Amino acid sequence: MTYFSDYSKKRFTILVIIVSISGFSQGMLLPLISIIFERDGISSALNGLNATGLYIGTLLISPFIEQPLRKWGYKPIILMGGALVFISLLAFPLWKSVIFWFVLRLLIGVGDHALHYATQTWITSTADHKSLGKGMAIYGLSFSIGFAVGPLMVKLIEIGEALPFIVSSIMCLMAWSFVFFLQNEKPERLTGDLHARGWKRYKMAILFGWIAFLGPFVYGFLESSLNALFPVYALRKGFEVGMIPIILSVFTFGGILTQVPLGALGDKVGRRNILMVGSFGGAIIFTIASFLEHSQMAVAIAFFLTGTLVGSMFSLGITFMADLTPKELLPTGNLLCGIALSIGSLTGPFLGGVYLEYVKNYSFLLLVAMLLLVVAFILLLFGRLKSKQTSMAK
């Protein structure tokens, strides 16, 4: 029993390290390429469209990843995903091309999704339900820490454009090597009606947990739109280049500070309530910040405060899904959380790029505020009803 407990801690620690380095790479990649393209005169619409490659890759692999996970187990999927990520990162300096970099981002999206899907399913499937909220909060915290540090690497561009990509790929390789110390495991087998293949199983998972997918969707939208397009908007507003990664980092740092407290609070008052209040509060703060853009410090403070409220929406959404979904359907539910994250991540750069291209008189932050407000109202109107239905189903 002691061995099992020690091994469980070792496994959890290694998975957390892998996720943190993955967050670091994503946090660096979005603002880095956006700034490079902006300096090269690439339009904001094309800049935002290029950023969607990461999330298109996620969507492309999503329909095909669940069966290999159930067949081969968690470890092989993490190894394949991690290898694809660090090889793609190392390839960026080889050829500076919008199309080539789009393909590389697509491949990173495939690898990242395989890695995240396997790690988060491994955690949600093996953790004690009483400590699930804490475990997923630490999972989200590790990703957020990496994501917060990532934008700071943009400064290396002053030394050489290739340097940030090389450093990131080396760190991914080091984290990837830890996976070899883990024993492979597989998800629980499907039984009865849950053995249904294809769309029927997805429909069942959606029926149980659709309201929980809003958390990953919002997180994906915020992560991609703020990191890929806020640098473009900020440069046009006259922000200092050195201040932009700091603003992005304090947003993530705000989420880091409240990740575990909000996860624990969600265990007591309900995940839906935390998601709803966070969305509404974030909408108010970003709306106020849209009138204070003459002050870079005021914008940074607004990003920090909003981060404390919405920075944990991904982990809260996954935990909320695990509360609502039968254990046999957790791989499917985690897959759908990843798809929701990807849809939000795709929507963010695309809508944000179009918004910057054609909407000149209104702040970019208002676009984000509107999304948060809509999600808050959806949770207010439907969340309570869904929870009651799920409780009756159980």
C-alpha cells in the first residue's frame, strides 16, 4: 500500500512536470510568432489565422485519439505527443515561412492534444474523487505556471529569432524523458450501453456534461486571443514591446494564485457557481480596462485581476465534467473537453483577427468581455437545471 501511494505521487509529479513544460511552450509560441509576423508586416487577420494552426491540429486528431488510448494505454500516447512537440519546435528556425510555420503549429497542436488528453484522463481516472478537485487544480496550476513563464522568453528574440524555439524544444525533451520512468496503464473498459461506438457515446457524454465544456471553451478563447492578438493590438496602441509579455504573464500569474483555492472552494460551493461568478467578474473588469488603455499599468492590473477569476476555468471545467460524467465515459468526456478547448482556441484568433481588422473604434478587450458575459448568463440560466437533472440520473 505504501508502494502504491509512493508510486501514485511519483506518477502525478511527472505528469505535472510534463504539463508545465507544455504550457511553457504554448505560452511562448503564441506571442513570439505574433510579434515576429507583426514586425514583418503580416496582416492581423493572417496573423490570427496562422495562430489557429495549433488548434486545427487539436481538432484533427480528436476523433482518432480515444481508441488508441484505450487500446495502448496512457504512456505511449504521451510519448508520441511529446516527441511530435519538441521536434516541431526545433524545426521552426529551419525556414521562416507563414505556410511552413502554420504546418508546424498544426503538428504541435496534434502532439499537445495527445499529451494533454492522456495526462488529464490519467489523473481524472486514477485520483480519489474526494481529492479530485485539488488534483486537477494542481494540474491546471502547473500548466498556468509554464504558460506564465513562456511569454517572458519572447525577450530572447533580441538575441536571435531562433533562440526561443531552441530553448523551448530542449526543455520539452527533458520533460518528455521522465515518462520512461512510468508504468503504462489503461482506462476502464466500457460495458453495457456505454460500449456504444462513435457518435452515440459522444452524445451520451455531451448529455451528461455539456454545461461543463463551457470552462475549457472560455479558457481556450482567452488563451489564444490574448496571447496571439493582444500583442498586435498593444503594439498598435503604442505599448512598449517589453511590457507586452509582462501583461500576458500577470494574467496567467493571477490564475496561478487562485488555482488551488478556487479548486478547493469549488468542492464546497459547486464548480458551476465559481465558473459563473468568475465569468461575470472578468467581463466587468475587462470592460472597465477598455477605458483605461492610456495606462499600461492599469491594463496590467486589469489582466491580473481577471486572471484571478478566470485563470482556472479549464481545470474547473474538467473537474465539473468528472462530477457529471460516469467514470467509464471519462476518456470521452476528457476528449470533448479538449475539443471544447480547441473550438474556443480556434474562435479566439479568428474572431480577434477579424475584429482588429475591421473594428477600429472599440477596444479589443470588449470582445473578450462580451464572451465572458454570455457564458455567465448561460451558466446562470441552465447550469442549475443541468445539475439537478444529473443528480436525478445518478
